[in-house]
Amino acid sequence: MSNGYTLEEATHLEEGWFFYSHAWELAFHLMSRFRGESVLDVGCGTGLALGLYQNCKLDIKFQGCEPNNVSQDIWNKRRLNVDVSSATSLNYADNSFDTVIASHVLEHIEDEGLAINEMARVAKKRLIIIVPHGNVDDKNHGSPHLRYYNRVNFVKSFDVIDNFKVKNPYSLPHNHIDNLIMEIDFE
């Protein structure tokens, strides 16, 4: 899925955010993992999490990107900086952001290796990618997943990056959806 969600799908996803506590717990966990003064949220959707980050971490500059602008009115109302840019072809220079995050995005992208390399290219200090653990299609509010991850194939996905300093895979369990998280540090 490289074209992004329709406005109806994006709004439905946001309803899922409010319904399940795992999204809130994940957002608060991620905020403790940001490094530096700038964060790019790849695949930010309607910007619900991006807005939360922005309002909780006032000393960090936040940027979001989505492959289309169907949520433009929502971004404007939330006063978010969001560009139209695809995870597989990010419109940013190398090392543009201290931290780059992508939460529940990779499983929707056809060429995961290209997306991982693009996100690593624009990350200066840390790359954080989160995917759901296992088949969670029955709990999914968005488009169907193109692949399912377990710890082994998730870690193997990152073999495409060769310039990292530390690779730290871990799980953030929850009774609704377990999250697999990869943190890669470049400095």
C-alpha cells in the first residue's frame, strides 16, 4: 500500500486509537525513546500520535509524512507539520532528523527493505520501527497487512542496513496487540 488511506479509512483508524489502550501505551513508551531535537513520524495518518508527541515534548521539532494529503484538513486543525512523502521515497536529505519512527506502517508496504533503507537514510541518531506481532487482521482497523511478523523475520528484515552502531529488538506486550520494536542507533 503506497498510496495511503482514504479519509474514511484514516478516520476509522483513529476510532481504533481511542478504543484500544495499547496505542496510548505505545505512544507514551515511544516518547521516552526519542533521541535529539527532531523527530519524523513516517506514516503519521491523521496525526493523532504526532499531535500527542508534539504537545508532550515541547523541546522537540516534529514532522510527519503520509503518501497522500487526504487528512490535510485534520493536520491543519491540529497544527501539525506533515508532508506528502512515501516511506519508500522520502523527500528529505540524508540525516535530516535525529529520530525517525514508523509505527504500524511496515506491514503495509510492499518493499519493506526499500522503506527501511529510506528511513535509515534520513535518520541521524535513531530509527524506531514498530510492527504488530503475528496475525492481527481480526483486530486491524486499517488496510490488510501484506505480511505478518514474528521476532525472527522482523529482525531479519533489518539485514538491509549496514551502517548502524546498535540494533536493539524487543517486544512491548499488551493483551490486545503485542508490538515488536526495533531501535537502531547510528551514533
